[in-house]
Amino acid sequence: MKKVFAILFLTILLLCLIAVVAWYGISFLPHLSELYKIENQGAAILSSAPPDLYRIALAAESRDSIRTYAIRQAYWYLGCKEKPKRMLLWHLNGTLWLVSSHLHFSEEQVFALWVYYAPYEGGRGLSNASLHYFNKPLSELDEQGLAALVAAARNPKKYGPGTENSQRRIEEILEKVKNS
């Protein structure tokens, strides 16, 4: 009897594993080359950005929240072509993408995706946000400006540069940078 249950359990486990691998192949892998292209665009933005940007972003957000945001946005723009009809499926696919991102992307690559997708009022991308808010390229921003962009990326309406909330958030971020 124990052998029958063991065989049944292993069969179910194997079928589940096959289903997850098939799901990964259908939901994530077709978008991998697009993700690498976007990561390269984000890396190009980073190449001209001040070196403090990563440190400032880590002071504002955790590595996990940067990864979660970047991959969620990638899934929304690439894998989810229309408004989801089934939220459970949307969340499961998003989770699959997040787990898969650990297989395919380093922390630096994920940060490049985040830089590409970071929102601001009216669009996305830190280089575009820099032009929108400060009328300067990202490469010309000082620590205060970089902190303002990172703060705005959390919630552009609430933390957009020039607001009282933004100034408080910038001070918090810069204090964390100073203490790290």
C-alpha cells in the first residue's frame, strides 16, 4: 500500500513539475529576448547616469522591491497585452515571471530594467523623467536630483519633485545614503 501511495505521489509531483516547466515555456520564455533588449536599453541609460544612482535607489527601495517592480512592469508591458480578465491568472503569471527573473537576470540587469521602467507623471524611464522634471539629462543630476527621481518612481503623483511629500522623501533617502 505504501508503494502505491509513493508511486502516486511521485507521479503527481512529476506531472506538476512538467506543468510548471510547460507554463514557463509558454508564459516567460517567448519574451526573454525582448527583456534582454530592454535590459540593454536600461544599461545604456545607466552608462551615462551618475554612479550614485544605484546607491540612492537601494537607499529608497530594497533589492527585492526593485526586482518586483521591474519584473511586474515588464510582465505588464510584454506578457499581458490587455487588461486581465482573471486576476488569479495575472498574479500567478507575475509570480512565475518574478521567479524566472532570478534564473535569467543578475541584480545589475534587473536594476537596468527598473531604470527603463521607472515611472514619472506622463511616462516611464529615469532618463525621460530627468528631462521632464529638471530639463536636464540624467548625467547632469546631482544627488538631490537623483533622489528626487527615485522618490518619484515610487508614486509620481505623490512624490513628484517640488511637492512637500517629495522633499520629505528625498531627505529620508539622502539620510539613508549618508548612513550606509
